[in-house]
Amino acid sequence: MRTLTAGCLRRWAAALILLALPGAPAALGADEPGAPRPRVVCTVGMITDLARRIAGEHAHVAGLMGEGVDPHLYKPTRTDIAALMGADVVFYNGLLLEGKMTDALVRVAGSGRRVVAVTEALDESFLLEPEGFDGHADPHVWMDPHAWAAAAQVIQRTLAQALPAHGGAIAEAGSRVAADIAALDAWAERTLATIPEDRRVLVTAHDAFNYFGRRYGLEVVGIQGLSTESEAGVRDIERIVAMLVERRVPAVFIESTVSDRNVKALIAGARARGHEVALGGSLYSDAMGAAGTSAGTYLGMIAHNVSTITRALGGRVDEPPPTPSAGAAATGAARP
């Protein structure tokens, strides 16, 4: 039997959508004076936030998945399908993050809409394949700001092609987004570097922080696998409890879109063996925070995670770079 590699799976998923495309579409008619703003629909909030900031007033941007929604398990509703079919541009993550939406994305692409994976610019050498997940690349690339800056470039390029009359404004907005992400990344690197060497272990509910760990030099342990559909077994829990006790790890973390049951089992298991492990806080992994809050933006989401992890593991947190207004985030996160 032939084994599928990450590259094969990535190309297969992309090919389903590319085959449905009738060819490179022309500029949107909505770019003409007096025409209604084009509609841009995004899957996850991290994409919605970038698209809204880059499009500005020149497009109506809406997101399908809001606070606390798990994209691994998400199935599009009839309202979602209608929004996708009514969109001029659709942005999705790709790498099978929205696996249950593949059929819907293929249908939309076949109708002539632009359907774009924001991860398309990432080289396969960048992608991670965690142990035990051969053939399935980790889709959580937004956890590395360098990768999300590349995603922003894909969004900027697509919108500039769709709205050539506003290309200058879109380019300026894209430059601001890139500068903000670079400032966030530099702050995150400085902040996480203050965690003592023997405490640089990040234990979370599922394997969403591998790119984060690689970028900032943290060892990452996820109880569940890449997808929240996978289940952690008793042996997984026992193995991680043993590691917590042996290495005296001070804290573990829950996630806003994943049940806290397994994390609480770790804490109880370590306590039974004489080691107190703190609940370090809740992290944003597959979804941002509530609309209208700082964590309801990509920059705020990452800043929250960095601050929470650093404090719980014994590091020092200075004031993060400012994030865009919460009002913009709330609008961008609105459902269609």
C-alpha cells in the first residue's frame, strides 16, 4: 500500500478545489464606481481578522467561525453555504484544518468564485509533521507569526487582484499588518526568552502549538493529536503525568475550544504522585477570543498566549505592542 505523505495530502486537497476553478477570474465588477462592495467570506477568525484589516472599507468581510468554534469539527450550515455561494472571494486555511468543509469549498470554487488557501505560499519544508502523524501536516501555522505574515501577503495579493482600483490602499494596509506582526513577533521572542531553561515545557490540550514551540524554543506536549477528533488514551495521560512529575513542570494549560477534562486529569494524576501542577490559564488555539476584545484579534490572541504562558512558567512579561481597535475586530468576526 502506498503511504500518503504530507505533500500528497496537501496537493490532493488543493487539487480538488483547483480542478473546480474555471480559470483565473477577472477583476470584480464591484470595483467600479458606485457598485456595491464585494463580499469576502473567511473560515476561521484568524483569517477574518487579517482580511478585514487589509480590505478596509473596500470590501465587506465576514467570518463563518467565531469565538470558541473548533474548525476541526465544524460542519457548514445552510446559512454558511449560502454565504459562501454569495461571496466574491473565499479565504480558508487549508492543510485540512477545515476538513469537513472540503465539499462545500469545491462547490464554491466550481461556481467561479475565488477560493484561496492562505497557506498556499508556505514551502513544504516549513511544514511540520508531528511524530505519529505521518502524512498529515500540522495546519496550525498561525502560531508562528512569520507564517501568518506570509498568509497576510496571500490575502493582500488576492484582494489587490480582485480590486485593482484600490490596490494602493490595500498595499498600504498590508504593510501595516506586516509591521504589526513583526513587532508582535519580536516582543514574543523577548518575553518567552525570560522563562527559565528548565521550565520551557508547554503542555496543552491538543497539538496546536508545534509551530509556536519551534519559533520560540519551547518543548510542546499536546495531550490529543493535531485534530480534536483524536482521543487521548490512558497511556497518553500516564506518560505525560510521569513527565510532569519527573521534570517538575509547574503548569499546564487548557484551550478555549477543547474540553478541559484531560488537562484536569493530568493535574490530578501529578497530585496523586506528590507534585502540584498549576492550571496555567486558558490559551487560544483554533479560535480567537470574544469579538470586541483584544483577544478577538490575531495580534491580541497571540499576545494573550505569550503573556499567559510566560507568567505561568516563571518568566517576565512587559507591555505588548498595541493591537488594533476591538471595534474593528468585532466587525471582522461577524458572521455573514
